[in-house]
Amino acid sequence: MTILNNTPSYSVAPTTVRGTLRFLLRSLARLINTWIARVIAHREYQANLIILRSLSDKELRDIGLARSEIGEGLAEAAKFRNQRQKSEQV
């Protein structure tokens, strides 16, 4: 018997295919998760905008905003929340 006849009965290909599929599924799940998070963040932004626009000028002054700063204030809050979420992931 020679070395050529003594080949293993298993193949590396199924392991590689499984690893590739696992990678693709994780990437797809991450992509879907990111998309859903963006939709939720956008809806939250819209809801907050509606709430802030319904407040009177006096109520806005009480929380430290002027009517012209509503969009900027929400953008700043969103940026802060995004940074906090990224730091929690690490």
C-alpha cells in the first residue's frame, strides 16, 4: 500500500462551505439589523419633532430650546445617542 491510497475519507469543502454560509448569514443579519435600526431612529425623530413642535414657546424655553433650534437639538441628541450606543458595543 502506498501513501496515495491512504487518503482521508473527509473533505475540507463542506467545512469551507459551512463557514462561508455562516459568514454570509451573519452579514445579512447585520445588514437587516442596521436597516431596522435606521427605520426606528427615523420614526423616533419624527415623533420627537411632532411633540416639540406642539409645545408652546414658554414650554420650549423651559427646556432650553427656541423654536428655531428644534431640528438642531434633535440632531445633536441623535449624534450623542449614536456615540453612546457605539461605545456600549465595544
